[in-house]
Amino acid sequence: MTAKARKLFSFLCLGLFAFALIGYGEEQKADLYAPVYNKPLSAQPLKDVLSRIIEFPFKLIKWPTDKGIIYTEQHRLDKKTKWIYEQSLKQGVKPLFGFTDLSALPFFGAEFNLLTLARQKEKYPDLFATTTLLYCPSVFFSIGSEIGAQKIGGTGFHTKGLFSYDRQQKEPFYGIGPHTSMGDSTSYRLTTTRVGAAAGYEFSPTIDLDAGFDYRKENILNRAHDGKGDIRSIFAGQNIPGIGGDDLLDYSLVLGRDTRDSKDEATKGSYQKLLFQFTDSVKGTSARFFKYQIDMAKYFQLASPRRILVTRLFAEHNEKIDHGEVPFYDMAKLGGAGANARDSETERAFVYNRFYGQSALLLNLEYRYTVMEYKEFKLKTAFFSDTGEVFGKIHQFRVVDLQESYGIGFYLSYARNTLLNFSVAHGNEGTRFYVKNKLAF
Amino acid sequence: MNMKLKKIKLAHQALAFVILGFGVFGLTGLAMAGETVKFKESESSFYSDLFDQNVYSEGVNQLDLGRWGRKLFGKELSSKDVNVFDEVPDSGFFTNRQGREKLSREALEKGYQETSGPDLSKPLEVLAAEQRGIYPRFWVRDARGDEYLLEFDPQGNMELVTGAEIIASRFYYALGYTVPQFTILSIKPGQFQVASQATTWEDTGFKKTLSQKRFEEYLMVLPQNAEGLYRASACKIMKGDYHGTFSFESRRKDDPADLVNHRDRREIRTLGIFAAWLNHYDLRASDTLDMSVEKNGQIEMKHYLTDFNGALGSTQEGPKGPMLGYEYAIDYGETIKSILALGFREKPWQKKWRLAGEKKQTFPAVGYFTNEFFTPADYKTEFPYEAFRLVTRADGFWAAKLLMSFSEEDIRAMVKAGQYREAKDAEVIAKILIERRDMIVRYWLSRVNPLDGFSLSGGKLSFKDLAIDYGMASKEGNVYHVEVMNDGRKGKIAQSEAKTPGIDIRPEWIPAKGETRIIFRVSRASTKTVSPAVTVLLNAAGVQGIRHED
């Protein structure tokens, strides 16, 4: 028993010795994931003191912004706003919003679809009756109504009657002709009341012919603005036809063709509009003229829908007839971004209504290319040039009188609807900035 | 004399006040120490995340002098939460799972599971609903009393969203992140019962009572399979106290365990790499969740990643848009480049889109997910988190190592969790993920020192060359440059070279006190450059530390 114990003890000792020998030069297996650090973990600021001081004023903005955004999202205010807008459309009220060229002031209003409001649209799907109200504080107020039928008896015939009242508080005026000066400026108040009717035929979804007849009452009210005098004193000695206002009759014929893939953000196609109009005074004044107008644009894809070259030609000539005259407010006008219905035509380095003339010729070239796309959002950059001139008779057109604008624009859109148009243009009268929610063409 | 007395009296009074102040402060401190930790709710939302990352941080980061300094001098900001072995210890953010020990195929497929999914022995009680676009999602309670969030596939893309969500949850869990339980649920229309107090957030933005009729209208827009079953991903609502989301930038100041700014946490930084692997473009801080739970009498904060339906080829609305993963929601760099190129620069995603014939899908269940024009370095999540940009080579190596711990079969096992009807859908996804894993790993291993697994045995320090082990470098023509330094002292003790992964450690290199630093660099016949360094700290007991160069 003792010998056995001794043997066992010897084996144990031998085992321990062998174990010790094998273990020499072996590392003790460490836990690679143990929380053992070179330096104890300690809370440290994200940035150095100076950077934090520089950031501090911005943090003051960040906090309320974040809170506002989170509140908006938590209460789904964005969705609620969208829903209210959609419901409003569904009920027959379309909210309108935009920016005028003048001082980039916002305007707002609504288009009321009277048949929808009266719950009669489903019963008379081809009829329409709308009233539009627009207001821009201290710039303009307008209200207009149209009633008509889109497709008479399922054919392409259409007709409408219209009434409108428009009050422009501050229409700029710099004189007539290509050689006017920015220094000789004033503005006038213009109210236009119009009653008319139109009928036409839609040959196809892209071609339409429209004939119209209007009675128009134009009231001119002089008004000094920005410390400058009355229109009559500023331009004393000059013949400004129509300065006393007038009652006019317009007879017009418009042929339109539009093959664009989108009216707001076209990437291909073209549009052409030819207008012929005869205007005569019913007050016995000398206002009597023909108006010829061409407005056409083509959208070329440069091997990609992301690169678009737009060329636009606008030409207008007002021909006096029977010793008549063209009232100055009916003359061709150039200047501004041209994105609103009543604006003068696009000549972006010049102020709105900068040039008045019996005739006008304008060529717009714009290269638009997409620089950012994210889901339905798109940002485009545009380089543009607007070259135009107002003149009297056609033979009075001079190449040297052409006015040049060039610039750059950034257009942000969502699902092909322009949300923001920020443009800057430069010409020989300086640089102008525009913020709009529409494109010029 | 009187004045002097007054002054002394005043000094005494001041001293008394100071002592009293200290006393009150101390008592308050003691009282506070006795209290349990109270966490604030940290708020974040999609739009606030968009503003904070794409607008605020992009601007304010330009005013960070430290950032400019690092850029100017080419200095990297090391991760702060790595241990002496250059690994990330377990925390409320991360638990070493596959990295520590390979998980079984069953465990990989199963992911994090508390239950087998909603108990359908009784109809699911619909507690609430939310309409997003046209599709709804439901909060339900099952027979066991557990609550789940059910999300469905869009029409025409059965299995796309649900599959992506389940698969991504398996990957994130296996990688080590904290995720809720996700399971696939196939359910008949009759297995729902609308609770009497149920409400719904309509897409109009208004909250309404959820009627049976409205619920049935919701069901009508959801796709059903041939057996008339709806397929949903069921996310189990976690138990615990909710504390909002966690930031990818700063730490929670109300959590004493959260000492490292999240921007400086390796597991947060490398989320960008894992998101690239899983094509998880909408990995956002606003889609995270902080929950506190009691464990062994201690309150612990768990930081969850949730919402994975933007992974693989999917988005919540259907197949991914072509630009997702390639550009931030507002990408200033890309936009400026495009402006300067005057429209004549075709971005990689645009070329891919053109070559794909502008079609989003070949397989409706897979969506828009391929590896063409995928470059690991250029992958972008929806928002530009600074943490993802701060990834160093050491962080990238850690992530690459973790990625390579998943074998092809492991990946297939996790994809299997998507329960696709067509085997080819699962195979397509697995194949893309395997290829993408290799692309990411190849990218990082080409930039780092790929030596790892250092161990001292029999007087020899052996290690693994992971580039060779992963088949990304040839076994021939490799030279391992070794410099032996005495820790704490300048100057080399020795210098040598080895052609195989391992060096003999001479006894004189090991100091009686302290450690020896052994610096390894690798040069290969295929490349003319020498790799960055990896430093190993060694003493008689063995390897005491490893640090890969940032």
C-alpha cells in the first residue's frame, strides 16, 4: 500500500514536472474581448474648446429647429398639410402661390372650381366654371371667372365666356423703345376689366385653335413711386399712347401646338403658339392695331434626358392700322424672369417691364442638366442666355441694340413639379436674382 | 482696529458659508448617489436626422479645427473603445458573437429569438395601425400577450421587404449588434381581430379609431400568396423602458456606462461598412432604439438597431431606387462635381441604371440589388454620418475580419431565414452577399496590415496572415519585416525578416519588467509597397497587446 502510494506520488511529481516543462514559453491564454484598455475609458468632448465656441451660435439655431422638426413629424403636420391641400383640390379649391418678379414678393390666391364646389362636376364632366383670385400686397390683385365647355358633344369643339378684373399697383415704366434709361423710371397703376368669349377646336391632344372676342376697359392711374415723379412729368414731351386709358375690343385667333412631355419640367418635345389679334377702341381714341405674336420653344435631349438644350423664340409685332396707335400697355415688353402669366417676356438681367416697344424679338437659349437625383427629387443646373430687343417698325431692328442677359439657374423639382427656381442673371444693367416656383419656359 | 475686527468677522462668515456650501453639496451628492440612474428620452426623427446630418453637421464640421488639423497632417482619429488586443469588448451596443466563436448554422438562421413568433392559437388582436403611403403596418398582441409590429410586402414584390428585414436582422445580430426579434409570419385574413380601442394613423396625418371596415380596407391593398396568406415580418416589441434613439455622434450623458462618444466607437463607425455589405442605405440614427432593462439588480442600457426593410434590394415602398447607396440624400460633393462637369459626367449608378435598361428588377423578391459598380469605399448611406467617415484602417481591418468569419454556408443559412418560395431568389441574394463580402474584405486587406492571431508558444511568436488565409494574397513572395523595440525606450533592439508567419523570440528581447514592442510590416512580391504596422506587446507571460496602425 505504501509502495503503491509512493509510486503514485512519484507519477504525480513526474507529471507536474512534465507539465511545467511543456508550459515553459507558453503564453497564458488571455480573453481577447476582455474590457482591458490601454487607458481607462473616460468621457471626452467631441471637439476642442475653440471649435465648440465657434459652433455655439449655430447650436442655438439647431436646438429649436430640431424641436420644430420633431414636433412636425410627431404630429404629422407635413401629412396633414398635404391632406388639406388634396382635400381642397377635391372640393374644388386649388390654392395658388408664387413669387412676383417685382421685389420677389410672394403672391397667393386660389382657383375655385365652381362645378366641383356645387357637386355638379360628375354630372357635367365636360363643363367648367372657375373663379381665380390672386393677391400680392401692394403689387396686384386680380379676380377672374371662366365658364364653358371643354368638349361639346364629345367633339373637339370648346367654348368659354370670361370675366376678369385686374389691378396692378406698380407697373414699372422706363419709356418706349430700345434706348431708354433706367434712370427715367416711374410706375403707373393699371386696372383692367375684361369680358369676353372664346370658341375653338382641338384637332388632337396637341393641336388647338382658339378664336376670341373681348371687351376691355383699361384705366391708368398715375402714381409717384420710390421718390420718382408722375409718369406724365417724367416723360413730359414724349408721346405715350394710351396714357389716358381706353375701352377696347380685341378679336383674336390663337393656334397652339404642344408636344412637351411635361409643362413644368419638359425634357423633350416642343410648343408653338401663333397669335393674331385685332384691337380697336370703342371710345373713339386712336387705339387701333394688329398684334402678331409667335412663341415657340423646342427641347432637345443631348443624348440623355439629363441634358436638355432649350431654344425659344419669341417675336411680337404690333402694326398700327388706319392711322391708329398701339397703347403703351399693350406693347411688347421685355425684362424679368417671365414666369408669371402677365409678366413681360424673359430677359433676366433686366427688371420686369424694362423695355416697351411696338415690336420685340427675343431668343432664349438654355442648357439644363441634372446634377442631383434622389428618389423623386431632382436638382438641375441651367446656363442661359437671353438676347432680345424692342423696336418700332420691323426695319428699325438693329443688331447693335440687342440686349444680352446671361446667367445660371438652379431648379429643384419633386416628381417633375418645380419647387424652387433660383436664378441669377447678369447684363449691362447689373445682376439680378430670382426666387420662383416656376420655370420661365 | 474696529475695521480689522469687522474684516475678520466677515472672513469668518464667508468661511462658514463655504463650509456650509460644501456640506450641502456633499449631502446632495450623497443623496443623488443613492438614487437610481434616470435616463432622458433622446428624440430624433427622419427629418431631424436629415437636417442634423445633411445640413447642420455638414456645415458645422467645416468649423471643427481638430478635423482640419487631422486632415492637414494626415492624422487619423483612433477608436476609443477598443481593448489592448484591438478588439471591441462587449457592451450595450455590441456583443461579440460570430467574432468570438463561430455560431452554428441553426443559430445564424434563427437570429435573436425570444419566442418562435406570434402565437396564432387565437386571432391576433390589432392594437394600432399606421398607413404609410398606401400600405399599412399593424401593432398586434398575440395569445401569449406579446406584442409585435407587422410590416408587409408591397404589391408585385412579395417577399421583397419582409425578406430583406428578416435577413438583415440575422446579419446584424450575428455580427454582434443588438436587434429585436424578427420572424416571418404567414397569416390568414381571418386571424386578425381589431381591438375595441384600436387606433390608426392615416396617411392623412390624422389619428382615428380603427374600425373593422377600415382594417379590411387596409388588408385589401396587401398582396396575398397562392394560399391566400399575407406575409409579414413580425418584430417583437421589446420589454423595458424606452428612452428614444441613440446618436451616432455623441454619448448619452445620462448613462454612466456610456463613456465613449459613439462617433469614436469602432462598432458604430464600422456600421457604415456593414451597411455597405447589406446594401442598407437607410441605416439611420433615427431608426435606433434605447431601452433600459434591469439585470442582476442593475439598470443597463441596450442600444438597438431596428428597421431593416431598406436593406438588400428593398425599400419600404418597393425595389430600391438606382441612386440609393451611391449618394447621400443631399450630396454636396456629387452635386458640385456634376455642376462642374456640365452634365457630361455619368455617375456610376447612372451607368449601372442605363445598362440595366432602367429596370429595377429581374427577380421581384430580390429588387434592385447587384454588385455591378459597387465599390466598398464609395458606398453611402442616406445621411452622411461623421462616424462612418472616421473609419480608420484598424477599424476596417476589424470589420473585414468579422466579415470573413462568415463562410459561404453561414451566409446561405442567414439568407434562408428570409423563407423565399423560389430557391433561386435566396441563391441570388446569397451570391451577391458573398461576392460583396469578398469585395469589401479585399478592399480593406489591401490597405491594412493583415497579420492577426498572435500567440507565443515554445519561444516562437506565430501569427496568421489573413490575406493569405482568405485567399487574397499569394503564399509566395511575402516578407514579414520585424522590428523589436523596448517598450518605453527609443531605439531598436533587433530587426529581422521572416518569410513565413512566425518568428523566434530570443530570451534577451523579453525584459524582466515591462514589455517588448514588436512591430510587423508586410511586403509582397505583387505590390511594391510595405504595409502599415501592427504592434505586438510581449512579455514573458505572452502577448499582452495588439494594435493595428490607423
